[in-house]
Amino acid sequence: MDFERHSYDVVVVGAGGAGLRAAIAAHEAGARTAVVCKSLLGKAHTVMAEGGIAAAMGNAYPEDDWRVHFRDTMRGGKMLNHWRMAQLHAQEAPDRVRELEDWGALFDRTPDGLISQRDFGGHRYARLAHVGDRTGLELIRTLQQRTVALGVDVYMECTVTRLLTDAEGITGAFGYWRESGRFVAWEAPSVVLATGGIGKAYKVTSNSWEYTGDGHSLALQAGAGLVNMEFVQFHPTGMVWPPSVRGILVTESVRGDGGVLRNSAGNRFMFDYIPDFFRKETAETEDEADRWYDDKKNNRRPPELLPRDEVARAINSEVKAGRGSPHGGVFLDIASRRPADYVRRRLPSMYHQFKELADVDITAEPMEVGPTCHYVMGGVQVDPDTAEASVAGLFAAGEVAGGMHGSNRLGGNSLSDLLVFGRRAGAAAAEHAGKRAGLVALREEALAEAARAALEPFEREGGENPYAVQSELQQTMHDLVGIIRTAPEMERALERIAALRERVAALSVEGHRQYNPGWHLALDLPHLLAVSECIARAALARQESRGGHTRDDFPATDQAWGRLNLVCTRTPDGGVTVARQPLPEMPPELAEVFEEQP
Ligand code: FAD
């Protein structure tokens, strides 16, 4: 067929933190490397990250080390994390931050010139390296500059729609240029997926338009397994008003820097929601909680800084009990607790966000906030050391990969995850490509089939509009597979997803291939449906509540389920099946960390 073709050793799909770090590592290992991304370079989701990168550098508290970070991460994930990923992450994150600094990143400093580290929920010590509340921007700027300076080829505004495989594994990828609609194929023995998350499956989300679960779905289609898909993180604090900005994130740093949550009666309700699991390490009174900000050694943490799943559920309960704010959230108050110049200096983006989008001055009045779909813990099941999936030559890093965060991710642990596993994925992908050099070729029939499938929506006439289907899917996931779940609701969601799948197979798009957002969405929709089905099926199968998965019909956390992962794979007829898999056993020297006092 007549379209653009390229040949590389490693093709990285995605140019967020994970993709760029993988590309740098692959290039440095000598691989001919390309990065492909759906939007402009620099516009990846990572750029939106606000609070910081978690790394046990010990700058704020010398007693912090990787073991404490490992312990916090596992406890935050309710022990369902892959222990080896959590270990590598905690051990390597400090080096990845220092390396960023060597490459030109300018972090905020302590008075004695070290990288400053701030508090976040679930982290025992102040541990987040940050740049105001614009950390992701600095991270992307630094990685992007290095990627371009090294001479890695970048294909931007280019969407991958298929992974190409043969009996031995990956042979390349297929996609289209968003502007011209023309097709492009890359021959490569290694593909690294770094496509981020799935937020656009939900109606209220902090995620941008790119988060349609493409990498999750491409991996599933290629034969890989998706692990932990039932665990979706609803960040407790998204904007709730006005409707046009509903879901936009309000960073956890507001609480880390002294902000507190109150209900309509003015009560700091989080004291009523401290679970036994975290009781020993959480303050019991407002006085103790307030003292903690100045003296962390002799006081316990405020309950507002419990892990995100706990805080999101508490807000949900307050609103349901009729104690919410006028627009269906609760109040987040930093104005009465910190001087205005402190708020403007520590939280400049939040100040502008509320001023410009909601006409609220956060130095003078409280914000209204509520849960928003933020992050997916589930993703491609990978080998912890190499990030390789069960399909040879397929690697996954960053939010698209699963296992690292268990049932709930701690804030700040994503940016560090991107760097640690992006680097590992890029290096392993280069090594794999070295072994398969000259052995892969693109099959003409596979390319023709990928092109035919992509053009199908133009062939049909009179079908329905893709935007209507997307909005119904988002409403379905919001209503039936949201923060609190029940079996009958999830069964209904699965029926609706099946019906939507039939509608997607019949929808049509108008116009031609030059920049046609309706067509782009029509190609994204099968991915959104695939990830939604995986989430609903895994959530229905897990009969307990844990982390980002709360069952109204199974409210307790169950020890037996705590030893099991759920893995989604494709069936031959295109459906999804869910299998139970025992959790890998943690070695005794790591298990000892949990016997120490909190
Ligand atoms: P992304 O940065 O999203 O990059 C995905 C890339 O894949 C993009 O380049 C996209 O164009 C590309 N892509 C997707 N599909 C395709 C396709 N089919 N073809 C080609 N390209 C494709 N985490 C923290 O640790 N600390 C924080 O302070 C923090 N703050 C956050 C604030 C906000 C508002 C949000 C939304 C998230 C925040 N997170 C934070 C989470 C963190 O930012 C993300 O989890 C992380 O950036 C994901 O990085 P990634 O490299 O996996 O994917």
C-alpha cells in the first residue's frame, strides 16, 4: 500500500514523562528511537502535574529512606502493589530526581540550598520535590529538551491505532497523522507504550482529551493482560463550580500546605472518617493536627492528608448526608489558615485557576471541591525489572502500566514512577531490539487491514454521531461504576457497554480525512469501550472494598482478596475475560518493614 513507512529499533508511543524518559534511555543504549504522540510535543498530561515528585531524598527529614517510602506506597495501595515495583520505585526515585536536576530542572530549594520537599497524603515524611505547583511543566521541559538535543525522532499529532505483531511478538505500529489523515507505519522489534490513562471514560475527570485508554486497549488487543483495572482513583478535590470547569484538579498541596476540609456546618469532618488501618499515625484532635505543620516529629498527621481513596469516600458521604456545599461539594479552606502572600507564593496556579475560572479569591474565601476521576491504578501487566508485557517486544511504563500502585496511588508517586520505569522500559526495549535486529518485517495484509478498519466509519452512511456515544458511555461509568459500586449497577453498566459497542460498530463520520475530530473520536471509542468493560468486569468480580474500589454490597476489606490480582485478557471472539492470579510473594526482609511501628 502507498503510505509513509519508517524503520526503528524502538518506537515509543506517548511523549509524557514516561515516554520521554524511555526514549532517552533507549537512545542512550544505542537504539534508533522514535517517539509518537497524539498531541503537540510538550502537551502531554504530565505537564499538568502540580504537586511534585515523591522521592525519599531525606532533605526535609534525614530519617526518611527508601524503606519508609516503600512501606508508605504499599500501605497506600492496601498491599496489593507488586512489591518488586514498589521496591525499585522507592530505591531509584531519588537518583531520577537528581538526574533531572543535572539535566537542568530547577526545583524549589530549602534555606540551605537542598531540593525542597513538601508533604502529601499517605507519605510519612515531606518527600515531594517540587517547582511551586507547576512541577510537571518543569519535568516535561527538561525531558523534552534532552530528547530533542539527543536527536530522537518525534512524530507529533500522530495517533497510533494498532500494534503489529507476528508469532514472535511485536513487529511495529500503525497510525495516522491527525492533520492530514494520512497513514503511517513504523517497523520496530520493540514498542514502548507510554500513553497514560483512561479518564475520558468518566463524565467528571481531571484528565484531558488524550486520556482515552489507547495504550491499555492496544495492549489488550495484542494479547497482553491488564491487571488491577477495578482500581480507579477519584481525587478528592476537583472543582465543582461552574459546570464548565467541573472536575479540574485542585492539588493536594493545598491540604499539604495547611488547607482543611469543612462541611456546610463548618466542621472538619475528616476526623469522623479515620479508618483503623491509619488510626495510629493520624491526629485525633484539631489541635494536634494543627501542631503537626510546625512540629512533625511530635505530632501525628491531619486526617485531611489520609490517602486519596479515604478522603474521596468521606466527601462523598458528607454530600450524600446533605452536609455539602451549595454546588454539591464540600469546602476546602486555606484562606482562614494561611496569610494571602503565602498562598499566592506556594500555590500560584491554584490562585489563578480559581480567580479566572470561578471568580473565587482563594486567599479570602474557601473553595468548593468534590471527587473527580483522576488516575487509573490498573494497566498493562509487566515484568517489574524490564517493564516488558507478556507479548515479546511490548513494553509499558507510566500510567498505562499496572501493578506499581496496587489499589490506590499516593500523590507524587506517579511522576517518580514515570522516571523510574520509563528509564527501565527504554533500556530493556533497546536490549530486546538488539536481539531481534533484522528479524521483523511488516506484513502487507496486516497494514491493509489496519487501514481498512480506520476508514470504516467513512464507509457507512446515516449512522449516529460519535460524540453522542461517548457522552452516554461517560454517564454510564459515572453513574454505575463510580466511587461506590454494587453488583446490579455494574451488570447494568456491562449491558449498556455491550449496546454501545454495537452502536460504535454502526456509527458514521462525515467529511474527509483532513483534520476531522469526529473521525478521531470514532477511532478512540473502541479503546474507551474496551477499558470501560475491563473496569466494570474486574470491579464486578472483586467482592470486597479496597483502595479505589468500594462495593456497597461488600463493604469490608477481605484478607483472601488481598492475596489476589485480577487480570483481564481478550477472548477469541473479542470479549474480555477476568482471571484471578495470586499476588507475588514478598521476600521476608521486605516484609519486616511492616512490623516496625508507624
Ligand atoms: P502522559 O503524560 O499523559 O502522556 C501520554 C502521552 O501518550 C501523550 O503524549 C499522548 O499524546 C500520547 N498518546 C496517548 N494515546 C496515544 C496514541 N494512540 N498514539 C500516540 N500517542 C498517544 N502525579 C504526580 O506524581 N504528582 C503530581 O503532582 C500530579 N499532579 C497531577 C495533576 C493533574 C491535573 C493530573 C491530571 C495528574 C496529576 N498527576 C500527578 C498524575 C500524573 O501527571 C500522570 O499520571 C502522569 O503524568 C502520566 O504520565 P504518562 O507519561 O504515563 O502519560
